[in-house]
Amino acid sequence: MSARLICWIMAMFVMVLTPGAKAEDGYDLWLRYPKAQGVALSGLSRHSESLLAPGQSSTAILARDELVRGIQGLTGRPPQSVTAIQGGTIWLATATDSPELAKLSLGLGKLGREGYVIRSVSVGGKAVTVIAADADQGLLYGVFGYLRLVQTAQPLDKIAVRSVPRMGLRLLNHWDNLNGTVERGYAGQSIWDWWRLPDWKGPRYADYARANASIGINGTVLNNVNASSDSLTAPYIAKSAALADVFRPYGIKVYLSARWTAPMEIGGLKTADPLDPQVAAWWKAKADEIYRAIPDFGGFLVKANSEGQPGPQDYKRTHADGANMLAAAVKPHGGIVMWRAFVYAHDNPDDRAKQAYADFKPLDGKFADNVLVQVKNGAIDFQPREPFHPLFGAMPKTPLMMEFQITKEYLGQSTHLTYLGPLFEEALKSDTFARGKGSTVAKVIDGSLDGHKLTGIAGVANIGADRDWSGSIFNQADWYAFGRFAWDPDASAETVAREWTAQTFTADPQFVEPVVKMMMGSREAAVNYMTPLGLSHIMGTGHHHGPAPWVSELARPEWNPVYYHRADAEGIGFDRTKTGSNAIAQYAPALARRLADPKTTPERDLLWFHHVGWDYRLASGETLWNSLVQHYDAGVAYVGGMQATWSSLRPYVDPVRFAETEAFLKIQAREARWWRDACIAYFQAISKRPLPAGAAAPEHPLLWYKAQSFPHAPGNP
């Protein structure tokens, strides 16, 4: 019997014994709309007595129904539908549907398709709340914005909100396979029931679209970047079209990952050379076929010449040659191509962290105007911490699209509470110095630094068929945070955590404050008990579960953790200065100069850029070895603190969600200690240094940790 099933049975037993308790299982996410209390209830009731919503499009009706649903849940009664302003009316409209809005000086006409305003105004002496937009999509986003204000206990009598997304494309990337599995998925099987589509479109698809619309996500790539050509056959195009029909009213476009050799595998061609006219013609015909079925199809995502995937370099062509050929196929329909920059080759002996830059920097300005280059936040692979990717700021003539990983392949997968908001914020606020101080990654990807109009951000989804969508309640916060940062890359991780907590559980400050504090330190704790001081990629190979810094026998050097930490008798870390791989030269000169010296390199990134002696003194005065052990201890201690915090909050949480989180924190505490002990045992065997005073010896000898095996770990491709 699984741990999750046991927790559920125990929680149900508690429910039976708790009169009036409401069963919750996480399905409703942050869209629960529970009955408000006290001042919040009286304020909302006063400001939502009636609703004037003249729009009749499918999206406008969704917006109206969502507002009614929210108000009814929060107050216990729906607003009265009216055709004229009354006191306490919410006026939900575009200027097209209500030309009188023009008299209110709301700034309409400048919001674009997705922006909105929420204003407290007086109309004929009557207090009115206006939710207005230039288009119906903006109305839907405005409704979710208003309900977010309500659920986070914001004052409703003097609202003055104007919100326009900074990023044009805000996409989820699903690494879902046609057989129902999910690569790097930790929340069960795929939510796409390809076998029953297109005939059966279950209600969960609309719930998925609603959840994404609530945080501003406007596109989804349905299939794995390690794509199957079958995704582009007529039966699967019809299945994708069925999903697109469900998603369309919510403002969500469908995209597909394209396998480079599809013209050969399903088209009967003998080549996939992008400069071959037959290949270009095949892709044009395929694009035309897709657009006949899905008129608003967004375009293609491509992984090419990476980790064994085929691509244009197989024909001695460039990434630009490949991307531009596909871009020409979709351009007549308004489509785009997102070309991933995650590339490293088995026959390239250079530092893996340098290879994407080396491939793509020379191609700056050579991509078609409907191509974005999609770049991971760091140069290796979604590590607990990585410096920002050097391509950000290095390709001013090319729109770059951020790729984050919401699913936590390297951060504890489904059972570790490691809130990713701080990771998103850290990456987006990183200064590239490309045009001087203040040239942040956020300004690169939102187009403001280099004047690009085509902008985007992608997150590898953590969604599966589990009832709670994401494998755990707190993993939902990462999905939520991605959407909020995609809308506004200058958002605050703490503010976002506070929003999510209030909507997902309760707005009571006695609960919100300790939970937000716990969340905000959780990712740093994981860095400490996994990869402190700039270490990276020392996880178990393949499944990436647990520690394995000793692995050294795999065929390709960069598949081995020893490649990344390079620990020896003298010290530890990867020298990326001019005495090593010189990867620092890929950053702007002002930044590269700082990174060249261990003393001016941020200590959090020290071992990423430098091979440092075990007795090197850090700013604290401690030796590197002692500090490394202390970081591991701090990570373990923080998880213990999270357990204590959560235990104290039992009165505020329903039994099901409390029990699951409690069980997962217990797993996290055990695995954090495992990480700490295994890494200290291994690195001590190399460093030959004694443990600092007060530090506990590892529970087991090193050979015990090396013997651990997980052949059936989830999410492994």
C-alpha cells in the first residue's frame, strides 16, 4: 500500500470523526472560493450586490460565470444580474459592449488584447467596481485578478489596478508522451487521454484551461520535446484539435513539439535536410494540414541535435537553417517556432556549460522574425542553483525565450517542499551587464532591452493525472508562481507565495505568515543539502533521484557527476576561468572580471566557477571544507524547522491536505539527511579533513550510500 494511500485513509478517518469538516484533496487548486468571514465578507457583499455584464462571446460568458461562481462561493449568494448600474454593482465589460465606459477615463484602448483595469468609481453617485478591458480575454484575466484581490483580503473600496502582461507568449511545455507517460513527471500519468480523444473530452481539460487562465498562461505545448513523429499524423492532429477547441475560450493556444526527422518517418522522404526543397514543401503541407484543423495553432517547439535527437546539424546545416525552414512553413498562418538552445554533443570535448553559447552566439540575427530561441535559465540543466545562462544578453538581434522547469527533476521531485518562486526571481533579476548595469535577464526576455516585439517564457509543466494535479499540494505553488512571473517578470516571490497560500488554504495571517516564511527558505535549504556553494549535477544518474557524486564510469564524461564537482586531494569545483574552460568569457566583460576572482565571485556560485582548495577561507573566516559541511547541516536543520512549523498549523488545514504534507515533509527530512551524509562521506574521503566541531558523522559508511539503487524511480525517460 502506497504512502499516499495510507495518508488518504487516515485523513478520511479523521474526517468522519470531525463534524462539519470539509473534505479537500487539492483538486480545486487556488480557485476554491471558500466562504469569507467577518470584514472580508461584509466588504465583498457590499461591493457585489449586482452584476452588469453585457458581453456575449464565449470568453465573456466564461468571465461572467467565473465572477458569479467566485462571489457565490465567497458570500453564499450570487450577485443579481442587472442591465443598469445600481449601488454595489460590478460592471464587467469592454468599451465595445458598454460604450459608456469611455466617460470614466479608465485608459482603455491601451491595454491590448490581454490587459485589464479594475477600478472603484462613482457612477451617478453610486459606488461601482469596474472590471474593464479592450478585449474579452482581458475581461477574463480581470475577473481572476479581482477574485485574487478578494481572497487575499485586499480592501475593495478604493481599487485602482491596471495590469498588462510583460510577456507575449506564456507557455507550459508538457513533456508528455503518446503512451501516457510523462518524462520527468512526478504527478502520475499524462492528463491527455490520447486513446479516447478526440471523441471524449473529459471535464478535466476545461478545469486545466481555467486554472491556467487564472494565472495568465496563454499557450501549451502538448507533447514531449523528445517527440514522436506520430504527433504530426492526421489522427493525432484531430486529437490536438479537440483539446484546442476546449482551450480556445480561455485564451490558450495549442502548440506541438516537432520531431526533426518526421518527413522521413511519416512522410516517406529520404532526407530531413532543411535546405532540400522537398523537405521544405513537406513541412509547408504539414503546417497547412494542421491549420485546417486548428486555425489558431500556435506553432512548433523543436529540440534538435541534443541528447541524441536528430537535427539540421546532421546535414551540416545550422540551427538557424532548421528554424527558418519551419518558420517559413507556419508564417502564412501567423505561427511561430520556438527553437531550444539546450544542446551539447557527445563529440564535443569542451565544457558542457559553453556549448549552447558556442552554437548559437554566431547565429545572432540570422533567425527569421517569427523564431524565438528558447534558453534554459542556466547553462547546464535546471539545477537547484545555476548562474544565469550566458546567452541572455549575448544575442541582441534575436528574441530569446526563457525556459524554466516547474517539474522538480533536480529539486526533490514530488515530495520535497522546495518553492521555486525564489529561483524564478533570482534568475530573472540577474544582471547580464549586456548594456551596462541594470540589463537584467527579465529585460532581455520581455524585449525591452533590445527592442523585440516577439517575447515569451516557457515552463516545463509539473501537471499529471494525480487528483492534486502536481504530485503534492505545495508543488501547485510552483505552477502558480510560474504563471505570475510569466505575467510580470519583476514580481516578488514572497508576494506570490502569500497570494498562493491565502487562496489555497486561508487568508488568516496566523497561517499565512509562517507558511510563507517556510516556503521562502525552502529552495535555499534544498541547495544547502544538495549542492551548496555552487556545486551542481551530483544527483543519481538517469533518474536524478538522490545523491551520487561518486559516479564516474558512464560513457560520456558530462553524464558523470565527477565531471561537475572535480573534487581531488587539493580542492573542489570546476575551474571556468582562463586557467580552466574559460566559460566566464561568455559573459559581459564587467561581469566576467568579477567572476574571474574567487574573492569577487558570489559564494553561492563559487564552485561553479572555481576549483578551490579545501582550506580556502570564505568571507565568514571558515575554511571551504568546514563551510561545506555547515551548509549541508543548515539544509537538514531547515527541513526539521519546516516540519515543526507545519505541525503547529494543524488547526488551520483540512485533514487530507495536512496529512499528505506532513508525510511528505517526513520523507524530505529523511532524504535531506541522506543527501547530507552521502555527500559528506564522499567528499571527506577525498579531502581527508576532519568534520568541524559539533558536526555528526554520516550514519553509514560510504559504501552503503554507493550501494543504493532505484531502478524504478518515477519520471525517468
